[in-house]
Amino acid sequence: MLAAHIQQIGHENEHNYGVQKIYEELNGKEISVGRSRVQRLMHQQGSKAQIKK
């Protein structure tokens, strides 16, 4: 369920959000999760933020 939230947030923001912003948005929606768990789930999914040049 948490992985689905992470994918949804990434998709809504055109994959511009990294670990920190996704972590903050989840906690803003009152979904209690640690930053390291968000990082681990994003790594497992292969999702990364787009790097601006």
C-alpha cells in the first residue's frame, strides 16, 4: 500500500520528487513513515527523481 502511494506521488509530480519531498508529502497526508523506508521502497521500485541540468 505504501509503495502505491509513493508511485502515485511520483506520477503526480512528473517524477521530479526525490526521497525527501515524497517523505514530507506522505507525512503531510498523515501517513507515518520513516525517510529510510521511503528510500528503500523507491530503490526497490527503481524510481528516481529527474535531475535538472
